[in-house]
Amino acid sequence: MMSTPDPQADPTPIIEDGTAYTSIREPKSPNRLVIEPNQWHQISRKYLVVQLISHGAVLALIVAAALVLSLLAHQTWIWIPAGVLIVLSLWGIVILPRQVRGYGYQLRADDLVFRKGILWQRVVAVPYGRMQLIDITHGPLDRGFGIAQLKFVTAAATTGVVIPGLAQITAETLRDHLIAVAESRRTGL
């Protein structure tokens, strides 16, 4: 179902502080889930912090393993593969902010559209009536930063969509909204 904006509501856009993306908005309140045609929503910037911490931990493990093997076991050759892994890890950290900006979702009248990717882009439209399961998951770091991921499962195995980095309240609101819309669409099938 598509709701019309309340004309007496605050006309200021619901945009996360510090974002430069005026065309991408993230719902901030369970009472104001913005459902507008052609409106892309961005995932939370906290997801970038969680990913930087995760990638930094992997980089630290690579360096620590290389140091232990080279100093204790006198295996200096370990710096060749460790160097390659370190360069790849650093490259992943450098492009991470752009990758996070590549995530987005759009609520349309009949489906949810999800996009991700920089070079290899993926855009998936999931019809509301085909959604069978909507799952919220979050790991320890996600809980610490107040974010979650929303997973949609349909009958087709290739359309499993995961939207990472949603604020917890946004994920819950979006889940409840999608369940209600999916139930109404399935009754019409």
C-alpha cells in the first residue's frame, strides 16, 4: 500500500545528519516510514564503522600472524603472502566508504527494489506478494552500534535479499510494514 504524505507534517526531509546525499533518506521514526515513489533510502553510516572495525581486525590478525611466524619461527618468506594480503586488505578498507554508499532500497507501490555494488551492480525487485519470510539479524558489533540487517526470502532462491546496516528501529518498522503489505498482496493472489 502506498501512503500519501501528511500535508500538515513537518516538510523537512528525514535525512541523517552529516550526509551529503539529498536524494537518499533513511526513516528515523516508527511513525514516519516514508513511502514515496522513486525515493531511495540509504543504509546507516554506522554500518561503515562496523565494517571498518571488522576489516581492521582482519588486517591486524594478518600482521600478527606474519610477525609471529617471522620472529619466532624465522620464516621471513611469510612476508610475501602476508604483504599481498595486507595490500588487498588496505585496498578493501579504502573502497569501503564507496561500497557502503552503493547500498540502497526503494519502496514502490508493488515491490521493494534493492541495489548494491560499484562495478558489479545488482538491482533486485522483490514483489510484496512473493515475500515469504522477513528476518532481522544482528551480530555483536551490530547490536553495539544499534544496527541490524533485514533479510527477505521468497520462493526463488536467487532473490534472497539482505539489506545490511539499517538502524534497529528502521529495520523493525520496515519489517512490520512489509509484513502487512505482503499479507494484503497475498490475499489478492
